[in-house]
Amino acid sequence: MNRIYKMCIMIAILIFADQVTKALVQQKFYLGESIPVIEGLFHLTYVRNPGAAFGMLGSHADWIRIPVLFILPVIACFWLLYLMWSVRHKSLIQCSAYALIFSGAVGNLIDRWSMNYVVDFFDFFYQTHHFPAFNIADSAITVAAILLIIDVLFFEKKRLLAENQGADATGSH
């Protein structure tokens, strides 16, 4: 099966899972409700985030929020599709990472377009240290960032060396 086809399936599954879980949280929880999953560490908490990651820009005027939270992500989605297409034969890790970022961006954009906020619900904390609530879309973006770091640290140099050796073997430089 073609790699792009597999990435499209992964994207569809992630967007679907993201939207279904957010809808379930909105149906089953009241705003601010928190249910312990692991007491003192992890709760499911219904939060509305009008901003970007960690609530950034949530209280800013629309003339700032709209370009940053709506227009730039749409442009980024097209760029990510281009990147995913351009590396489809070179790097499974990069292709997967771009697909994960794309699915996360689309999942959160759906919320912003339909409700003007993003539904978050995974709530991790330890004693007084509290990590901002997040969702499946955010998780996909985070996993993608980790994959890209791994790719740069362990595989990019090998890929470039292999490409250069291939160019040297053909006589081009």
C-alpha cells in the first residue's frame, strides 16, 4: 500500500478520534468538571481553550487571534501536505510526523471554526505543578515533534550521506 495512502488513513483516524472524544467530553461533562483517573496525577477535565497552546493569545483581540489561530494554521496545513508529499519516498519518520501535525492542526481548527475555542480534557499534574489540559490533536502534534527530533538526531545525517554517495557514484555533485 502506498505510503501517502497510509498517511491519509492515519490522518482520518486521528481527526475522527479527536473529534469523537471532544464531543463525548462536551456531552458527558459540564464545563470545568474533573474526574480523577489516577488520583493526584491525571484527571479528565473539560476545559475550553480560546487560544493556542497553553492558552496563549486566548484573551487577545480578534484582530490578533484570527490571523494567528485561523489563517496561519490553514497555510501551515497546506505546507504540511506539501512536506508530506515531498518526503514520501525519503523518510517514513518525517512523512509520519508531518501527517501527525496536519491531523492535529485540522482537529483543533475544526473546533476553532465551529465553536471559537478548542476542547481540552487530558489534565496532568503533580502536587502544585500543573500541565495545561490538552487533547488528542495536541498529543499528535507532540508525538510528531518528538519524531522530528529523533529523525534529526539519528537519521538525517545518514540520509544526507547516502544521498551524497549516490550523487558521487553517478558523477554529479
